[in-house]
Amino acid sequence: MKLRLTSSTLALLCAALLAPTGTQAEDFTTIVKGALAASAPTDRYVSGKGDGNWFFLRRELEHLQNGDLASASFPQINVEGTDPVPVIAQYAKDLKALGVELLVVPVPAKASIYPEKLDAKADAATVPPLANFLAKLKAEGVESLDLEAEFKKVRAADPANQLYCATDSHWSPSACQLVANLVAAKYKALPEVVAAKTTGLTTLPAETREYLGDLLKDAPKGTAAKEKLPLVRAGLGAGGSVTTVESSSASPIVVLGDSHLQIFRKGGDMLDTQGGFVDHLQVALGTAVQEFTMQAGGADGPRVEIARASAKNPEFWSKKKVAIWVFTAREFTLGKWRVLPAQVKKK
């Protein structure tokens, strides 16, 4: 007889696997506040007490110290005093009026998925679930993808699959591919996507790559060890290699967001090429997408660029069907969240 693991069972299994042993487990939010108190406000990152090879962006911990977002007052906890829920809901409503479906994909904070790396005493069961906040978006008509739940399933089923970089503030190449496949599964059967199929899109066998992430890029040479991660390249296949599929204005799919869309795609500070979310999304969909990505653009930057594009081209949205919005979840408490139009109409 085969044992069927449900989502709830996997979540409980993950919590059990991550539960501290031999010491008294401590509340996750309390652990986060303690880590912040033990570091300097000017520090860019906090070293993991549970694993000294892992590093956490301080701003992400500042976001996590707010606890359960579903019960929080955003005018009080958001650094700009703004509430993301009505802003996101209005953007989704505006897009729907244009015939476009919005999918919001918040990327959970690294410590919420790997609490034991931050501190071995952290009780994984006390990590406030992002699902509660996403339910508030759902109530306002906003569709989202709960990556926190998906990542915890992966950790329970395949603990060796590293979903975040240990030395960087972004997700890993494995997570890029995982999330791309989850998103593509929702839209690859759309008639407009099927009609835009591109032949020759493929992935290559995984290769082991070495990276020194952005959290340690200022470390003295020779004092910081690079981490090794598997990278699967994706793109237009030719002669045993792939070339990058660039953004296409003709695509029915728009992807907008922050540097989580650039990591492992843009190279340079973004570590590598052809292994990012957009690369894998295009292969999984079988067609190119149009991308609006920006480093340090927050919640507003990519939407500003789209608004400008719509002002230049009144028909910008006419053949679009889906907008996929990927951004770090810390933007909920650290972003400005301005109301911005999806379509700018010229007077």
C-alpha cells in the first residue's frame, strides 16, 4: 500500500525535520528580533547562528520581525506608511478591465524557509505563514502563488534541494526553475501561448557552478568561500548549447518584477546567465515573454516602466493575456506602494 502525502502532511513533516533537537525551541519572530538586536543597524547582512556559511539580508529580517502580516496594521509597520493590499487590488482590477489576468508571485524571505540556518533554536512551526496575508489579497480579487507553501513541500520531500543562495539575497537556480514550471503550468495551454510557440527551446544538463553572492561581495578577497550550486541553462538550443531568449513585445505574457527575475539571467552582479526564472519560464511555456525587470526598483519601478510603455503605445495591452508580477515579499513592509495606472491614456 502506497502512502499518499498531502500538502498539510508535507508541511508538518517539514516542520518536524527542522525542529531543534536537544535545546528548547524558540519563537521564530523572537529569534529574528534577537538577530537584529545583536547586529549593527549599518550591517548589510546578518550571519547565520545555525549555519555560519549562510548569510541573511538585514532588511529582510527587518521585514520578518513584523510577524503575521495578515493581522498587522500596514500604516504602522510599512516604512512608508502605505498598505500594499488596495494598491495591488487596484492594479489587478485595472488589468482585468484590459482583458489581462494578474498573478502575484511574492518570493518569501530566506529565513522563513530556512529558519534553522538563521538560528538552530528557531521553531519552524512558529514562522508566520504568508498564506494568511495572501488570503487577504484573494478576498480583493487578486490571484497569487504561495511559494512559501511550495518551498516547504520541496524541503520536506527533497531536503538536499537548496532553494536559496547561502551567500546571496536571492533564490537559487533550482528555485528559479521550480517556480517557472509552477507558473508555466497555469498558462501554457492558453490559445494565445500555444499560437506563439517557438521551436528549439530547451534546457541543458545541470552543471555545478561556484558563486560568491551579493551579501559577501565586499568581503576581503580570500576570506569568503564560494558556494557550489547546480545550474540548468535554458534557452534556444543550438549545437549542444543555448542562447538567451530576449524579451519580446509580441508575447501575450508580461513578466514584471525585481532582481529575482534578473538573478542567473543577466550575468555580472546577477551571477550567471541563461539559468534564471525568465529563461526557464520561456522554455516551460514554449514561447518568449516580455519582461520589465529592475534592480532595486521595488514594487513601483517595473510598473512605472510599463505605464511609460503603454503611454508610448496605446495598444500595448491589446494582445496581452497574463501579467506575472514577481517581487521579494519584504516589499510588503518596505515598499512605497504608489497607485500607478496600468494603461496611461494620452490627453
